[in-house]
Amino acid sequence: MKTTPSPADTETAMQGEPARSRERRRRPPLSLAAWKQFVHVAKPYWLEEERTRAWCLLLVLIVLMLVETKAAVMLNDQAGEMTSALAAKDGGRFWASVRACLLVLAFAVPAYAFYYYMRDVFANQWRRWLTGRFLDGYLKGRKYYALGGDSEIDNPDQRISEDVNTFTGRSIHFLLIFLGSIMQLVAFSAVLWSISHILVAVLAVYALAGTVIALWVFGNPLIRMNFWQLRCEADFRFSLMRVRENAESIAFYRGEGQERAHINSKFEKVIQNYARLIRKQRSLNLFQRTFSQLTLVLPAVILADAVLTGELEVGRAIQAAGAFTAVLGAVGVIVDNFESLSRFVAGIDRLQALSRLLLPEATHAGAGAQEPRIARRPGAHLALEALTLHPPQSERVLIRELDLVLKPGDALFITGDSGCGKSSLLRAIAGLWSRGSGTIQHPPAEDFFFLPQQPYLQTGTLRSQLIYPSADSDLDDTRLLEILDEVHLPHLVERVGGLDAMQDWEKLLSVGEQQRLAFARVLVHEPRIVILDEATSALDAGNEASLYARLRASGATLISIAHRAAVLRHHTHVLHLKGEGEWEVLEAKDYRFDVAAADATAPARAPVAAMVS
């Protein structure tokens, strides 16, 4: 029952998609929709348990920005003063201005450095909190498993690790840019207004025109291309991860050519989308450069007559030019930062889509539109009542109207042809699949223990492998060694260097040893119900019989999937899945593998309701 989530298929992304798909995936522009998405992701940090720290850090940054803005205005004034002093050949006035500049810089430079330090501290704190929030939602309720079948959410790992980091860093960056622009606009507009009203009017028209052109011409295309670039890069990285994780199987198959072709197809999408992106970016760069460079000429042209006629000092013209550039930078902040802003909006959309599925308030909001689900209720033992099971996102019926009760000590053997729904039934019992109808009555989750065909071995010590999924155990080393002996791994501790040895367990241990180690976990936790999905497929007959006998002796209820006839004698009942939703329950002593194989080719009979007791 081990499944590996894969990224959503992007084979038809952008050019080849159906119209309906393109409509669903269209990214929001720099608009109210994008702002609502930003608020949805960002709001909890500012209003929940971290709000005091968040607002205090923001207040510190605003104070530092005010200091910076005041220093910038004073330095601009002194630049004009020095120019006027030089033009008037007034040495005393010039050196007084130099001393004033140095005094301002003595305060401005430390404030500047501390501002950037506090900005990065703020972004780091926000990232820590938001990543923790997403991880809580990702791991709670096994949503990490459910996302594997959601074609709308590709690469949730990248969204949590990279997109959260980008979101917090860019959010702080743009928040401070916009706040700084407001301060700069207020401070330098007063200077500019005192020098030339016409210059202010020209500036307003010029900045408004530039912003409208940037949004209208470059808005949607850049955001859409940046969204797809993030997705294509994630798919490319995932294809490389698959090679690393399945290196041995690929090596045995000599499948390097096929893997290279698959990786090339993903990488080609990265390159093609990036080529479109940089062509659009080239046009934006031409516009941005033209927009900014014209500011070198406009103030001088507008003020030239006043300076040439002597109505305005040269230094005042320098002040006006500096103020004009500062105010234009404030009102043209969107134009100047459009490239990074478009990447930011693309990342917001990815995070907001993930938050809808992971975070509590989003889950509750959409609860009313959910499809029919299998009901679950607590009980003293495991019971299935009129259980009908469908695969996720499919109408196919795997099992229809199954009634089954397992009492303590029972052992159920599930068999049937490949694809008839054996592992799917285990997924439903474990709560991983819930699409269908009927009810599953079950003991507490801690009473269940699942043994897959390929055990999961985490990074850690041998002790951590034994007690997994617990973080600690009351069992002492003597008992752990006894358990290893019971599963026929008596020399493993000596071979690996002790219970606290760290190894690459998947490479060090054979599959048979891994399966025996998984049985050891059962003996450590002593669950009431053990579910085995081909859990002894790599074991010889002697080890298999011994381990099954040990489980039966413990009094645990067993549910097994296996294809070996020898396993049947360790069970009390058989659930035979015939396909197309049909099933029958028999006592183990009445079941014959050869007869079942013959029945598989015969027309299906009506299901036989049964109660195992």
C-alpha cells in the first residue's frame, strides 16, 4: 500500500490544453483577485498568536525607514547647497554643507545597515511560522497522502519549502518598498512643490501613464509565464529525484535511455517556457529603461528657462532634479519592480491553492460540497457495514455492499485477481481512501499496525527503526534484542554496530531483512489489529510460518493479503474479491486456491453477505 505521489502532468500545459482547462488554470493579474489571495495567506500571521511580534518588528522597520527618508531629504538639500556654494564661489558655505552631510551620514549609514538586518530577521521569523502552519496542515489528517491524487496541486514539497520562503521574503520586501515610497512621496513632494508646480503636474501624468502601460501590456503574460516556470522547474526536479530514489531498479532494467528521455521532456518545457519569459522580459526591460532614463532630461528641460534667466539658483535646480527622481521612484514603484512582482504573484497563487486544501478555515468553508464518503465511527472491533468502495476521482466500483465483522483473534485472508481491490480495501480500512458509501466501525487508530510489502525505513538509528512510528519506547535494550531474535535477526546489532548505529538501512538490509524488521515493530507496539499487505513476499517459507505463528500467538486480529497458499493456514476466514464489486466470505478450511482460480474465469455470482465471528 505504499504509494509515491507524483507531480501533476504538465504535458498539455499552455499550448495543448483544452479551453476549459486553460480557463480553470488562468492566473490572476495584479488585481483585486491577486490581493485577496495574498490576504488569505498572509492574514493569520498578523492576527493570530504571532501578531504582537509581527507588529513590533514592523514598527521598528517603519521607524528606521523614517530615519532613512529624513536623512535622504537632508542629503538632497545639502547636495543643492554645495552646488550653489560652488557656483557662488563661497568657501565657508561649501564647507559648512560638507560638515552637515558628514553628520547626516553618521546617523544614516548605521540606520541603513540595521534596517536591512531587521528586514531579514522579520522575513525569517515569518517564514518559520508560516512553514510550521503549512506543515501542520500537510501532515494532519494524512493530507500529504490525499494530495498525491490531486491533479491541481503539483509538488506540494516545493510549495512548502521554496514558495513559502519566497512569499515571506518578497512580502516584506514589497511591503517596505510601498511604505518607503509613501514616505518618500510625502517628503520629496513638498520639496518639489516649493520649487516648481509644473514639475509636479508633469511628474503625476508621466508616472500614471507608465504604470498603466506596464500593467496593461506586461501584466497577465508575465504572471502566467512565471507561474508555469515554477511548475516546470518543480517537475524537472521531481524527475531527477525519481532517478535517485529508484536508482537500483533503473540500473537492473538498464533504463537509462528511457529515464533520460523523460528528464529531457521535462527539461525542454523549462527551457521553452523560459525562452518565452525572457522575450517578454526583454520588452519590459526596454520600457523600464526608457521610462527611467527620461527622468534625467525632463527636470532640466522644464527648469532650464528659470535657471538661465537667473530666477532659480543652480543648486535649487539640482534639488528639484533629485526630488523629481525620488518622487518618480515612489509613484513608479510598480513599473520599477514589475518583473519580481509578477513572480511574486505567481507564487502567491500556488500557496493559496495549497492553503485551501491544508488549512482549517479553508477546509471548513468547502465542506458542504464534498462528494459522498464512507462513514467512520469508533467501536470495540472492526466491522464493515454495506461498504461500497470507489477509487479516488473514479466511478469504478471496486467493492459493493460488503458486510464483515472481525472479532478479536480472527484472521482474515484477502485474495483475488490483481486489480480487484485488495489493497484498496486496506486503504479504506486505514482511512486513506474514503470515496464510496457504507460505514467502517473501528477501534482507536493506535490499535492498528500496518505492514506493507516494502517497509518504510527512516533516516536514523537501528533503535529508531524498531520503535517507529514512536519517537521513544519504554522497552529496554535487552527486550529490543530479544525482539530481534524473535524475528530471526539475532546478529543484526553486531553487524551494524549497535542499536544506536546510523546506517543507510534501505541499502544495507535485504528486502527480507527489512520485512522481518517490520515484524519487529509489531512486537514492540503490540497492536490489537495487524494489517499485512504482501508483508512476507521476500521471506522463505520457514521465516514466514514462524512470524505468522508469533502474531497469531499474540492474540492480535490479522488481515492479510498474500498469494501463497501456505499463508492460508494462519487465518480463520477468507474474503475472495471476484472483481466488478463482487465478493464472497468463506471459512479458511473451505477455501481452495485452485478452485478460486477456476472460478475467476467463470461468470460472477451474486455477492454473499457474511459475518466473521
